[in-house]
Amino acid sequence: MFQSSWRLCSALLQRDAPGLRRRPGPGPGRRCQSSPAAATRRPASPRLLAAASGAPAPGPSAACPMGNGTSRLYSALTKTLNSSAASQYLESPDPEHLEPIDPKELLEECRAVLHTRPPRFQRDFVDLRTDGPSSHPLIRVMQWNILAQALGEGKDNFAQCPLEALKWEERKCLILEEILAYQPDILCLQEVDHYFDTFQPLLSRLGYQGTFFPKPWSPCLDVEHNNGPDGCALFFLQNRFKLLHSANIRLTAMRLKTNQVAIAQTLECTESGRQLCIAVTHLKARTGWEQLRSAQGCDLLRNLQNITQGAKIPLIVCGDFNAEPTEEVYKHFASSSLNLSSAYKLLSADGQSEPPYTTWKIRTSGECRHTLDYIWYSKHALSVRSALDLLTEEQIGPNRLPSFHYPSDHLSLVCDFSFNEDPDALL
């Protein structure tokens, strides 16, 4: 149904889309060129963007508040959400009444809103193929902590980021532009606090089916004029996958329910009939909580063991783990009986090292440069065909993230996967 729209978008983005290149040798100072097309942003009426939130199209100088009518949707949630109430808010509103939209038109609207901002940096895909072409269609997966709006403006204390760079009416366009540029088949997001008024209505009209699972006690709710709780969101293209099973998981630690969540869905690929389990999570943040993250990771692995029938169903796990590779939770995933490997290790020269950073920010407490975000995959059943390279330090700039160039303090991770021909032979 939406294939023609995606072809239109693909044609538009050919001038924008990152080129595919072979694995690079050493050279951390490599510079990616800015996208020429992105530099041609021009003003236009953001009709689709306004329609997503149910508001009239704003004029050039109109300012959108952090919260809007959707905050009323959450008024009951902020009062009643407890250890068992989250399930009321997990399902997306019925998108049947919404007309499909052309990704090209939405992308142009985003660029119109962003016409006074610097152009987005181009990032290249690194070709990671070790054999010939696969007979299975590629599956593009995108992992991204997009930075909750309430946290960015009200709690995270980004010392070098101007408040103007955090304005939602522009920052959401940077987020959408990034998603539209890479056109993922499966999209895994964390810190989503504008699901119902922005991402669900817009992405559903682009052909995605979405699920949202909020944190039971979201820190966003402590911020005045918030837009509701943040949580994890999972989207997949309905013309590529059929949903077979969905589980919303409240992560436990030492048998106690915690404030962190995960979504796990089993999908059937329409082209091949093969099944795939995709999971998204966001583990507990901050130093001093390493044991809790470890317990949460073990609980997630136990759940995924059951959902995948003991690794019989190939698995991809995306998330902000808030854990460096030296932490126990990372080691649990690397040594799990689910036979998982971290996709972004393949970008290193030896294929064994994680990137030097996936988040880089300056808070009032100091500079934070960490590797916290991962895409894990079943290495017996799936192959990584390419991965999106990270922004360089030069591109990120001295004031780090977020910025006028980039909307989040975390970098998006994007991988192209294919099914292996004989997965059981590699178990």
C-alpha cells in the first residue's frame, strides 16, 4: 500500500542518502560531508506536522508549547499510573481514519521548519558483507534514544546546549528528518514522550505500526508542562512484516518490579515467511546502579528465552543499556545462550571492540562520553550487511550533543540485516 510512497521518498533522498562504502582502515579523523540537499531548506507551511498534533498550522513565528492537548490525554495517567496501571496506555489509537502521507512531503515540511538551522551531517554506511549477496531482502533496523523533551528542557542540564536548540517544534523535525533519511523497516526508540501527538500519527501514516510502553514512574512527570511519561516505542513497516506476538515487559530485579520496561514482538517477514523477534529496552541510568542494570538485563534475557523458544526464532535487541561494555549486563548479553553478538563491534578493525562513544554531552557536572547503546542480534541466524558509521568528534563539535545540528545526546544506530541461509548449522 505504501510502497509507491517509499519509492518517491527514496528518489528524493538519493542525493541525501549516505553512500555505502567498504570497512575503513584506521582514521578517526575522517570527515563526512554535509548533505547538499539538506542545505537547501526553505520555508513552507508545515501542514502535516500541525495535523499530527491536532493543532492549526503555525505561522513562521509561532511557538509550540512542550505540552499540548495530548497532556490532557495523560492527566489520568499522571494520577493513577502505578505498578499495574501501565497496560491501559500500551496500544496505539486506531489509525484507520488517517490518510497515508507521502514521505517526500513530510521531509520537505521538516526541512522548511529547519531552514534557519545548519544542514544535517551525512553519515556513511560501512559495508560489512563477508560473502556474496543474500537471497533474503535486507531488513534495516534503527536504534535511537531520541531524548525526552521534558528531560531535555527540564532535567538534563546540558551546559553547552542553547535552550533555543531544544525547542520541540524544531527538534521534532530533526528527529523525523533522521528517521526519513534512513527509512528503517524497524524503528526502536527510547525516551519517547511525544508518542501520541507526533510519532504515532505521523509514522502510522507512513505505513508503520507502533507500540508504546511508558515507564511507570517517568521522571518527565516531575517537569512542569510535561507531555506525559516517556517510554519505549517500537515501529515496523506493515507492508514488510506481520505481527504474530507482542509482549510488554516490566523489568524486574531481585523479584521486584522496577521502573524500566521493554517491548518484544515476534514478526513474520512477508517476503520470506521467516520469523524475527525484535525487542527494545532502556535500562536504569547513572553510576551506582550497575547491579540493578545487571538484574534487569538477566530478566530481559529470561523473557526473550521464552519468547524465542530457546533461540529458535532469530532475535534483535535494541536499547540504551546505560552500561559500558565493561559492565556485567553487557557480559550477560555477550555470553547468553541466545547466542547474541553486538552489531557495532563489526565497525572496529578487529571486529571485537565497541565504538568509542554512542553518547557525548556536557552537563553541569562535567563532560560525559560513553558507549551505552547497542544492537544485539542472533549471530547464528542473522548477518550484518552494513552499519551506519558514527559522527566524528569534529562533526559533533566542541559543545557536544544535543545541538542545533543534532536533536539528541545519543547517536542513532542503524544496521542492515539479512537472514542466514542455514541458521541451524551455526548453532
